[in-house]
Amino acid sequence: MCVQTPAFAQAAAGPLRVCADNPRYLATRDGRAVYLTGAHTWNNLQDMGPTDPPAPFDWDAYLDFLERHHHNFVRLWRWELTRWDTTANGENLQHVCTPHPWARTGPGEAHDGKPKFDLTRFDQAYFDRLRERVASAGERGIYVSIMLFEGWGLQFVPNALEAHPFHPDNNVNGLNGDVDGDGKGLEIHELADPRITAVQEAYVRKVIGTVNDLGNVLYEISNENHPPSAAWQYHMIRFIKDAEAGLPQQHPVGMTFQYQGGSNQTLFDSPADWISPNPEGGYTDDPPVADGRKVVLSDTDHLWGIGGNRQWAWKSFLRGYNPLFMDPYDGGILSTDPKWEDLRLNLGCTRRYADRLDLNAARPRPELASTGYCLAQDDAYLVYLPDGGKVTVDLSALAGRVAVEWFRPATGETIGADPVEAGAGVALEAPFEGDAAVYIRAPLP
């Protein structure tokens, strides 16, 4: 299988930055382009569950899972609310979420019956956990995007504001996130109150100080905030860049799709280094060719919620994207399904082929293959056949005989084939049923 775990994982090299040679990817300090792919799940930083306290998340087992699937990237999730009522997710679960960045000192009780938050004091245990998880992932060769804020919950969880530390009944500082008094508190993720922004900036600065020396760090401002949050997100991107400018390391900062009603143009216009778009433009079924304006981490979370398949993973990879899967994992938060294993495995398979390419030189070249899916460099082409069968490939830039290798995504099987003569219209046919990938390399070994 293409996803066999290597005997010894290499530590993640960093910090990453936008690749100068090929800005579809991030790159290590020495300029080597890095393809990022992996499966992330909601409770991989904070514990969540129906009990109080919730059962601890088994981080080491999760790292084993990622390594076993040859993944090298996760979003490390932040959940701002003290609970998650999953009614809006089509389920009927009540999850407790802990820990949070601020200390619960009181005096007085918050809505959940626990001491109120003091927003001037941090809970060091939260930041110790954050650092330990980022560092241990890096030792396994896994890059981590630290999600700083979370906007979906305030919009869609019933009575969400009552579970937020910025509800005036939940903190001892008199901070009220409901600036306009409509009971929703969406202004928490706007620039509506300088006092709120100052608390958020202090927290972000604490995160930066906790992990700045680690090379495998990326930042994500927030998950799926409402569209009016754009100015606030732009502000936070610039704040991070300014805060890290005088520190030993600088890390990529990302902005992800604004739900509901956000525009991908807002992401492309942002000061972010990387983005995750919505389905607009075909990202679910026929992704547009990545043009390098931004590094794009195409995430099923923003395309389906929970969805995708191996065909999407291969199409996205060959169009110049870094595909990610929002993974129900073990079903501890939302229901899972065995069918997702096929997608997880194939994400790892795309990375195996990325490891064999020179991503500094590889470009999506749909015009070279009749299927429209081709990632090409001077001496190697990787072509995908979503429906299997036959493909015609323009190999006129090569000369002589070239090696051909077929890959069967349904099984992970690699099948050698006879060499072919390079030329303008070389016809190839998959030696099995179903979708296929073919790797073509010259000169013939």
C-alpha cells in the first residue's frame, strides 16, 4: 500500500513561507516546496464530550493515526464556547468543552455553574497543552495550523452567547460581546469594541509567545465567521505579522471561508499567506487551476461540512492544491462512517506522489492530458483519470522512451507498464477498472 508508515518519521522542517519558485505551496527555510495534506477533527486541542469534565482526547493515538495515513498537516481546533449543542449539525448531543485560554477565578458563577472567567488572566494549562501538541506533532513531521478563534458556533449553536466567555454574566471584567444588544454577539468577531479587540490581541500575543520557536506552526485566524468579520480578520492577520516581525521566527497566517455568504474574492484580497475557499468556482467537483495568487488549502470543511471522496483529493492535488479532510475521526463529536477511510488513505497516496515530484518545478498543466488533470515538471508527469479507461497525453516535451507506472486509488496498488515513446499524442489505457493515476518519467531508468 502507498500509505505504509516509514520506520522513522522526519521532524517537520520550518518555519514555512510562501514558496518563491511555486507559490501554490509553502516552502521550508531553504526553499523546498512542501505539499500539505491531512485529516483534522474538532476536539484535537480542547476536550469535548457529554460528561463534565469530558474524556481526554488521546493525542498520541491521533498522531499515530496521522502518521499511519502519511498525513503531514492538521488544523488544531479552537472552540470558543463552553459547550456545543449539536442540534444545528443534525444531531442531538450536548458537549462540554474545556480548557479555555482564560482562568476561571470568579468571584461568581458563569452560566455553566463554574467560576466566571477573568479575561486579564490566562489559564497556563491551555497554553502548555497547545505547545506540547504542536511540538510533538512536529517531531512526527506534521505541520499544525493553530486556529485562534471560531465563528461558526456563535452563529448556529442555540443560545451560543450564553456559553461564550465574553457574555457579561460569564466574566468578572464587565466585558459584553453583544455590542448591538441583539443577543447574538457576532460583534465579538468584528472591530466593534476596542476593549474586546484588546483582549483578543493579548490572547494572540500569548499564543505567539508560546510557539514562536517551533518550526511547524501555521496560524488560522478563525473558522467560518460571518462575512462582516472580514475587516477584523484582516486586522488580526496584520497583527500577527507585526507581532512576529521582531521575533526569531515568522509563520504563515491563513484565512478560511466566511460562512454563510462569504466570497472567495475576500480571501484572495486578504493579507493572508494561505486560504481555504468555498465551493464557488468548482472546488468540489472540477477545481479551477491554482494560479499561485495564494497558497490554497482546499478543505472539505468549507466545501461540504463533512464530505468529499478520493476523486476530489486527486483532482485537487493535480490542480495545484493542498487538500484537507474535516474528519469525524472516532465519532466522539459527530457521527462517523467507515467510508471516510478511502479518502484518508488517498490523501496519503497523493502525498507519496508529491514526494516523488519536484514541487518547486511542478505545475498544473490540464492541457497536456485529455482528462484535464496533469501535474507536470520537466522530466515527470502525473496524470489522473477520474473515470479510468483511456487518456491521451502530450509528451512532446520529452524525448525517447519514458517509464510508465499506473496507480489504482481504489486499492493502493501500483502496477508497472511497458515504456512508451514520447510524442505529441500518446494514448494510454489503465490496466484496471475505475479511476486511475499514471506516473510518467523520463529518461527511462
